[in-house]
Amino acid sequence: MSSKKNEIKKLPRQVRNQISAGEVVKRPASVVKELIENSIDAGADKISVEITEGGREKIMVRDNGIGIPSDKIEEAFERYTTSKIREIDDIHSLETLGFRGEALASIASVSRLKIKSRYQSEKKGTIIKFAGGEKKERKTAGLPVGTEIEVRDLFFNTPARFKHLKKSATEAKQVSRRITAEALAYPEINFSYENDGSERMKTPGDGNLKSVIFHLFGEEIYSELIKVNSSSKILELSGFIAGPKVTRSSRRYEFFFINRRPAINGNLRKGVESGYSEYLNKGKYPLVFLNISINPILTDFNVHPNKKKIKFSRGQEIREIIAGEIEEALKNYEGTKTDINQKRENFNPKNIKKTGYKRESSAEEYHRGRFDFSSGNIKMNDKGEDYKGDNKTDLSLPDGSLNPDNRTNFESEPPAKADNLSRGVIGQLHNLFILYQSRDGLLIIDQHNAHERIIYDKLKSRIDSGKIESEMLITPINLTLSPDEKERLLEISDYLNDLGFSIDNFGPDSYAITAVPLFIKNNQDSDPKETLRRLLEADIKLAPSDIQKELLKYTCCRQAVKEGVSLNIEEMKRICRKLFETSNPHLCPHKRPIIINYSLDHLKDEVERP
């Protein structure tokens, strides 16, 4: 190897900037965040954001702040140049969002960037163009006071990073979430946001957080807001939380602002969820919009260049304060009292202690209630064929006799087959499991998971054969979507149409569900509005083509027989019969086990029988 190749050299400025850009600029939403924060630090009360193709093609952020002095613009695009701090101790008393002095240099190094800015005391503005961090053009022009930065062709000179960008709709959703967080943190700023020429968001800028929440999330959330306002020795807490009637299936709607900076912290989330613990079902999360004012010396935003995560020096104490204040606010809210009374009427924890079983640890909440088998979701097998199973589990029917009380005759099947089926089902355990005697032992079948698998296979077969039917609703269901939910709806709208949904737009934020699939409409346990919101809240990594699976899994869970439901022998035999005919009787659609198999040899060993 050449000695010259091993020579230690200082990297060129452009290479250094491109390397550091990987820490600051991950995707279009990172660019939007950095530029908005600069606008806020410049004292702007009006910020406009426009993107094209999810920000992959163009990002533009315009503000009416104080602008940048014409002789300082080039300097602002050098790394570690900032007006926010002068020495390291300044970090502990920051009153601005930016302080590293890396953002502009990093963004310019991986894009084609144009800046227009006019400083408040200057009569003319300046326009400068950069490409890959290199200045290409500079000129003066008549401009309004403020700054406009246009970023085009992000990662044009770093193809490996461009390759890892998601689809435009996914990137736009991330941009929307970032602007939403900034708008909530600064209700006095008028934010507007356009995606591909269409307005997605506009806030009033009247300084009223509740007003911003209304514009972003609609009447449903607005009407359930509970004010939080308290003070302790180490922090001041203010903002709003939503009553437990309004929940979501992810933590995405838990907004925290530390000294007005959007932030993520485990202690804050745990504190909120601890405060809500008596009011929310498992797998449901609250909507919170909380401002926390705290001495900066107790915080550390310098964990990562994106300044998104924060560390507290007294995290456990902060967590306990948050939990206590949330719990107190919910106790004093009349709507919460009504919810809790209804919850106590529908569910008695003593029932669990008597039967000795625990509730399922799944993402879905299994509500108690009687399932109506008369709808035909479970039917006897007309052929009377037994499921042969595989090498893992022998599901053959037993040869021996069982308790005569469990036998039931069915005129629709040959007597021998009906008798064999009766011998297979022993009974029900704790209104949760079906006990089934196999040829070589005992099968314990989870009734809910089994019924989920049956419904899933049935609906999937209909969809695959193109037999999905939908029906227009007599009364459309109104739906108000947040900005990122709107982006998600646009992303998956074609798939929803194929599944039988029809959704019409009635304004910037208002939509109406006008038609739904029959398998949702005809079932009392399936709420079209809740079902659609579930799809819109699905993990961002979920591909639109997987929407069908997500819809079926959620629908099956809602429609399947629940734990705590007492089944008669006929109903249990129907479940077992249909389960053994499914594509996978061992796992439910959520990949949870359906059957526990105890061989006769294992049972004998347990009681030390020779």
C-alpha cells in the first residue's frame, strides 16, 4: 500500500460538512425542523412551509423575522458559527432553540440551496445560491424584512442517503408531524403548511394553545380538553390533556415541550401514563399537550445534534410530579367520573380473582359481552371431515368415550361424525379456554384467538376472490383529521377504496365516511370511525399494501368471541370444527398461540404415573 495513501491529512471543508450533515440532516423533516427553529429564534410571528414530493424535491421556509445582516450571510453557512452562545457555560442558560451552528452548513452541503434575506435595518436584501455547500451566486434585491430559504434536490450529491429516503407520502407525514409540534409549542406564531400546492395546515397565531389544538385536531379533541396548570419547586406545568373518552393506539399524540422545545423523554411519558392508569384500557394512550418550564441547568438537550431527546438530572422526581398532576386533573373532571362509573358497571375486577385467570396481554382490549353465533360466522362442516393436523400437534378425534352430558346430536351431520365431535370437546375452562381431548392427550384452545383465526380466513378469502361488498351510509360519519393523519389518508386512499371505504373531503380538515365494507357495517362490534382511525395511526413502517392485513386483524379482534363469555357445547364444537379447517390453526392473525398441547405421556409424568 502506498505510504501517501496512509498519510494523515485534514479533510476538505466540503467533505467535513457532508459527514456532519449525516447527524443533523436525516430526512426532509430534519431540514424543516432546523429552518423553523432558526425562524423562531429570529423573532418571526409568521412562518410558511412549502414542500414538493415530500420535501425530496423542494423545501421552502419563509418567515418575517429580523433577517440576517448582508455581511453575515456567508458566515452563517460556516460550521460552528452561531449567534446563540459564546462559551460552553451558555448552554446551561439557553433561551434559543439552536446553538450548535451546524444546521445551515449541513443542509447546504447536501442540497442546492437559495437564501433570500433582508435585515431589519437594511433597505435591500441579499440573495445567495449554494450547491453542495459551495457559493455559486450572490446579488442584492428588493425584499421584505425576513428570511426565505429554499432547499432543492436534497442529498443530490450523496446518493446513498437519498436511497434511504421513504416514499414522498411518508416523508410528508414526518414533515407534518414536525410542523404540528412547533405550532403547538408556539401558539403565538401563525404557521401555514402546503404540500404539493395544497394547504395542509394553518394556525391562527393568536397565542391560545387551545385554539391551535382545535385547528389541528378538531372539535372531538377540543371538546374533551382538561386544563392543567400547576407549579412546584422544580418546574411549572401548563397546557391541556384530553379526557379518557378520547384515546389513540400509539404515543404519537403525547406532546411535551421543555422550555418550549418539543422533546421526548421516557420519564415524561411514564408520568403521564401513570396518571392515566386508572382510566385507560391496555393498548390505549392519551392525548396530552404539556408545557414544562424548568431550570435549564436540570436539562441536557445536547444528547444528540437533533436536540430531540432530553435528559433530566432529577428525572424520577419530575415523573412523579407529572403523574400526580395528571391524576388530580382527571379526578376533578366530570367527564372522567362518568367514564369510570360506566367502566365499573361493565367490568368487575372481582370476577378475575374468583376464576383465577388474568386478562390477555395483547395490544387489543378484550371487552366482555355475549357473541351472537346466529349470524352464521361459525357453522358446522357439512362434509364432516376431521382436520388431520401436522407433525407438531395431532388434532385427530379421540377413540375413547367422554362424559355423556357433553354429547349433543346434530341433524345436519351423520350420527357417527357428530358423536366423534362430541367426544373431542370436553368443556370450557374459566370462560376462556376450550378443552379438547385429542388422540394422544389434551388440547387447550384459546376461544378468542381461535375465533379470530376463523374470521380472518373467511374475510381474507372473500377479499382475495374479489367479493368485498360495501354499502353507502344513510348518515355519513364525520371525521376530523390531524395534519399527519391527512397525509396518511392520501397515502392509503386507493387501498381503502379497494376494501370498500368511501371517504369524501368537505374542507381542509373535515372528512366524511360515506361507505364502508359490509363486514364492518353489519357487525355491532366494529365502529367504522374507530377502524379507520386505527389504520391511519398504524406504524409508519407499515406499507400501504399491508393495510388489508391490518384492517382484517383489527376487525377480527373486534368481532371474535371475547374472554369471559360462556359457551355451550354446540358453540365450542363449531369453533373447533372451523378452527381445524383454517390455514393455520396454531396461530391467530396477531401471531399469538391458539393451542396448548399436553401429551398424555407428559400428563402421566406430572403425576408420576408409571
